[in-house]
Amino acid sequence: MKRNPHLAKLNSHYLFPEIAKRKQVFLAKNPSAKLISLGIGDTTEPIPSSIIPALMQRAQQLGTKEGYSGYGPEQGEQLLREHIVQQLYPNWVEAEEVFISDGSKCDIGRLQILFGNQASVAVQNPTYPVYVDTSVIVGQTHSKELIHLTCHPENQFFPDLNQIPPVDILYFCSPNNPTGAAASYDQLTQLVNFAKQHRSILVYDAAYAWYIQEPHLPRSIYAIKGAREVAIELGSFSKMAGFTGVRLAWSIVPKELTFEDGHPLHQDWKRIHSTFFNGASNLAQAGGLAALQPAGIQAMHELKTFYMENAQLLKTTFQELGYSVYGGINAPYLWVKFPIENSWEAFEFLLEKAHIICTPGSGFGEAGEGFLRFSAFGHRTTIQEAVSRLHAIHPT
Ligand code: PLP
């Protein structure tokens, strides 16, 4: 059996395993070091208490003859889909256009099956690596010509769309992982217009939409006129409700969205969903439904506020230390320009001097070189300790 040749084309150092490896090497040399991780964007606070009874109740029901249920609807439970629409997309989408899943990452992978391996692709640079890696794995022949949309402070982390050739698929993540930038109405309108003009499909990753704090910013691509004709949106309970381990997300494919020949994407996505997936866990869906009740919404706002206070603490610290720091206002990530030009060297510097683990910006694409990403998803005591260690290595 020959190895799938496309797998050999992947960047061999997937970012997080490489960080884990360097951490192990460091710990082998410094076994007593108390490391602080502000690296991987995983949540740390407990799931809000108003959600837990629903998870337990569904688990208990599964242990009874009357309450047991097996496979659920492949597209997800109707009530959950309706609540997602009511709470997050009022008047913009229909429940029938929502597909419940086990995670946005899995959805990004399954989308490759929808697009096939002939589509040309544009991604932000720096970017969440999964769009590129899943494209390469399915053997996108155009992957060598993958178009990188450079996003840096000088262009307010938004590419000049006039410089881009027509593409089939345009991935856009806002609020952005890793830069923390959140796009404005005007910027998203430019994206929608670009997609309309070139008949591209926009995959809008809104995994961090819940973290948008500034009221003037759009929380969904469907807030933009015409987006239903060009955009798929991905949403997730992972960062919103602390469901990174529970696993629950959704995708939205509006019925107006069609391929070149007029065939609706919705139909094909439904087919792919039911061929590759047997429905999200019924326990997770019970939790998701509880999260979207008034008490759950309130608790998720509190969770967001907590993490965003962490972000503020880190942001202020970096500012006081004289660094240029971006993000941390509408996203739980800080994107810090480090005085050490090479991101991995900067990573090693912080590991050695402060025992802090962060994520090297270059791991998200070459436009991330010179930056470090810090996650605000920590316990308060961890963030406070990180703050004091940062001050300690930079005596003023
Ligand atoms: N999209 C972005 C931009 C992310 O940062 C992440 C997770 O870190 C995901 C999607 C994956 O989310 P999920 O946990 O729903 O698979």
C-alpha cells in the first residue's frame, strides 16, 4: 500500500506538536520549572453550571427504556437548530440551513469533500492552519498556487482585494485566530462583493464571534447584504460555552448559494453530511440547547467577560512594556510584535527566561514572523503569574 502522496506534502512540523516537543526538551533540562501555557487556544474555565443539568438529564434518559434514543437526525436536532437561528441569526437564516456537527475543525475537513480537489483557494496569512492542511490532504492541485492574503498591522489585518486574482474558495476568519482582528461592516462588504464579482464561495469562520465586544462590529457574515448568495458560515460552541471537549458546532449553508451550474450547495452539503457523519452526540446537543436558554446565554456572556478581562490584563502588560500589541478586544488572542525578529527564537526566549509558553507567529504563516500569539483562555491566577513574570524579565 503506497502512502497517500498528498500527506507527504504537508508541512511536517505541525505547530502544536512542535511546541509540545520543545516543551518536553525544556522540561527534561529543567524538571522543576513551573511552566505557564498561554499557547494552545483551549478553554480552561468550567462549563457554566446552568448547562450541566441538561447534560446529566440527557445522560440519565439514555439509561431508561422510555428516554433512550439512538442515532439522531444527521443534520442535528430541530430544536437546537431553531435556537441557533433565534439567538444568533434572527431573520438571516432558516433552521433548515443549519447543520449541527462535532466541531468546526471537522466541518472544515468535510468541506473539502464538497469543494473537491480542483478548487483554487485563498487564505489569510497568518491563518488558522487547518484550511491549508485539509486542502493539501485532499490533493488540491492548485495548492501550490494557494493565494496568501497578507494581513499585518499596516493594512489593519485586512487584504487589498483589488490585488487578488479570482479564486473559487476564500477562507476568512473573523474575529481572527491568530491576530485577534475583527472585521468591520465595510470590510465584510468588500469580501461579499469580491465573492459576488468572481462567483467565489466565501467560507466565513466565526468560531470566535461570541467574543466580539464592540457593538459596531458585525457578528455574522449574514449581517452583510448579499452574503446569503456567496457565504457559508461556521460557528462553534467550543469557545463560547467551553465545549472544546464536549464537541458541538454548526455550519450554515443558505439555499441561495449555488455552484456555477446553478446546483444548490445546500443539497450537496446535506448529502455529504449524511454520508460522512452520523449526527452530533445527543448529549452534546442537549448541552447546546441549554446553552442557548436565557440562563445559558447570560452565563456564556460572563465566561466571555472573564476571558476578555484576562486579555485586557495581558494587553496592558505588553503595552506597559513597550510592545506593539494587537487583538485582545474582540478576540481572546493577543498578537504581539516581539523585538526578536525570529518567532521561534522569541518563543525560546520566553520559555527560557519566564517559563512561559506561547505560540510563534510564523507557525501561522510567514506573515506571522516576528509575532507571538498569546491566548487569554487561562485561569486568572495563571494570567496574573504570567504578568508578573513578564514584568520581571523586563526590568524598567
Ligand atoms: N476555527 C478556528 C479559527 C479555530 O481557532 C478553531 C479552534 O481553535 C476551530 C475553528 C475549531 O473549533 P472546534 O472546536 O469547533 O472544532
